[in-house]
Amino acid sequence: MKFEVHVIADRCKECGICIEVCPRQVLKMGNEINRYGYRYPIVVAEDRCIGCRNCEYHCPDFAIFVKKVE
């Protein structure tokens, strides 16, 4: 089973919770800045995603979601 991880950059406030709760190190903090001046996470190892949605459930700003790929 494969999953896609999507980050909505302009919703992110650089808290890093998604990175901390991911058991597979799928995300890391990027260097790009969103329009509000915050860095946001980037997907570095999508193939390791197990679809647990920890990142999605813990994001206080609804800036990330996981989608199952058929």
C-alpha cells in the first residue's frame, strides 16, 4: 500500500509537531518560507510512509494530510 503526504505550506506555522510524531522520518523541516514567513516541512521519504496519519492528526493548523494511493 502506498501513501502520499501533502503539506499545505501557507497553513504551516513551523511548529514541527508533524516531524516529531512521524515514526518513519518521512518529513524534515525545509528551508523555503511560506507567505507568512514560516518554514514548512518537506516530504523526504514518502516511500517510508505507513499511512498512520500521526502528522495529520497532530497538526494544529490542518496543514498536512495523507492520501492513500490506489
